[in-house]
Amino acid sequence: MTQETKVIQHKRMPLQREPMPREPLPAAAAAVRSRPWAATFILTFGLAALALSVGLSVSFGAADISFPVVWEAIFHFNPDVTQHQIIQELRLPRVLGGAMVGASFAVAGAIMQGMTRNPLADSGLLGLNAGAGLALAICFALYPGLPFMHLIMFSFIGAGVGAGLVYGIGSLAQGGLTPVRLVLAGAALSALFSALSEGIALYFQVGQDLAFWYAGGVAGTKWYQLKIMLPWVAAAIAGAIALSRSITMLSLGEEVARGLGQRTNLVKLAGAVIVLVLAGSAVSVVGAVGFVGLIIPHLARKLVGVDYRWIIPCSAVLGSLLVVYADLAARMVRPPYETPLGALIALIGVPFFLYLARKERREL
């Protein structure tokens, strides 16, 4: 075959276009990466483990109380029996408060990480807890004897001011907000707020009232605090679950969320309100306990995938488990004394934070 014949045959051959690679749909990618069976397992056995943890936490303490007495104190309360009084007035509100606080911090962290796409987002690292603590210090100094309902409202305001200042300071840096810069701004502002809180405590001699906030713990939780806190936390978690699909879209990128019809500004505003309610109410009860909202959402995301319809409820269960078991461990480390709850959780949280920060080091 001559060269001319080859050229003619080549010209007659139809041109074959290479198929264009099809980009996977973000929603489909999220559905593929989600694991509903794992989420169902976590919710089912997590709730069972939480019920077991409540029984263990109520049974163990400085006073040795057997499980039959605990059962009788819960379901057949006799105010004349001292052990029943210990169970009902001290241990039961303590463990239920720990479960509510753990769920609050974990869900708040999950929402923050999903909306901002910041793996280091946590209410303790971004100034919300310190802002709420400063608001509590001002209340104890200027308005002693303020009802707990008012303390929660001031905690909301303090958390909002802390978050606003952290995001404002972080955005001033050249190159805009990055995860590590946001955490550095949060750490600096948290140190400032903590120093101001200590100064107020010394000047107005309210250090004893603020001691619970410095150490972090659920030892002083009372039933009236839980009654006030429960509607706020329940409404906020329900709102987070209702918002979870939109947060999933937002976690894929703001442009993707807009392309899928999401009103991103409205979603961010609703998510911010939910985070402030959860963080503010939790800090008003337990004080400065950090890293719950950092660790738990990462663990839930690793187990159930990227769908926030599963991440948020699983984070609530896992966060409750972490705080309840950490509080139980705090009482068993050196009885009859108690180790601060915040210190025990920080033993896990600090190495985990350093691991995440190392992954984000290129954004410094």
C-alpha cells in the first residue's frame, strides 16, 4: 500500500472524539460516601451504652451505694433515706447534665465544621466558650444572684461576641480566613477573655463563683438548671437536624450549595444561631470544657460518612458518651477527690488538635 493510499484512507475514517469525563454530582458523592448502616448501629448501641453509663455514673461516687438502692431511689424515691437524696439531688442531675452538655458541644462543633469547611472549628477553640465565660464573670460581679435563665441569655450574648470578634480578626489577615489563622485568632482572643475574667474575679472577689468555670465540670448541676436548659438544647438540636441536609450541601462548597438551590446566607444565619444557643447553654452549666466539639464530629464523619443527616445525631450520642464517661473517670482517678473534667478531656483533645493542625500547616 502506497503512502498516498494510506493518507486517503486516513482522511475517510470518521473522527472519533474522546469521551469527556463526567463530573460526579456532589449530592451523589455525598450519598455514596454516607453509611446509614453504621449510623443506625451507632445510634442504637450508642443509646444503649449511654443508658448503661447513666447507671454506672449514678452508682459510683464517694458514697458506696449498691445498684438495687439506685434503682429504688430512681423509681421509688423516699426523701427520708439519705442514699436516695444523694441519688436524686446530686448524681442524677449531674449525669443528665453531662449528657446534655456533651451533645450540645458535639453538635455545635459539627455545624461549625460543616458550614465553614474548617476541620479545626470548635466552640472552645474559636472563642465562643471564653466569650460566654466572660459574660458570666460580668454577671457574677455586677449582678450577683441573677436567675439562671438570665445567665443563659448572657452566655448566648458572650458567645456571639466572641465568635464575631474571632472571625473579624481572622479575616483581617492577608489572604483571608484559613483554618489555622482562625484558630490562632480564637486562641489569642480566648486568652484575652480568660485574663479579663480572672481580673474581674479578683477585683470583685467572685473567684469562688467562677471556680467551676475555670476547672470545667458538672458536679454542681441542679435540677432547675436542667429544666431551663432542656428546652433550649432540645430545640437547637432539632433545628440542627432539620438543617442537616443544607449543611451537607454547604460542606461541599458554597458555590456548589448555591448551584443546588440553597440559600446559603440564610443557612449560615440559622446555623450560627443554633451554635450560639448550644455553646452558650452548655458553658453556663459546665464551664470551660473544650475539644468535645473538635473530636466528636471528626469521629462521626469517619464512621458514617459526609452526610450531616447522620453526622449530627451521631455526634449528639457520641458527645454525650464522651462527657458522661469522662466525668465518671474524673471521680475514679483519685477518690474521694475529683479530677477536673476539662483536664481529662484535654488529655485526648490536645494531641488530636495537634494532629489536625499538622495536617493544615501549609495554610499558615
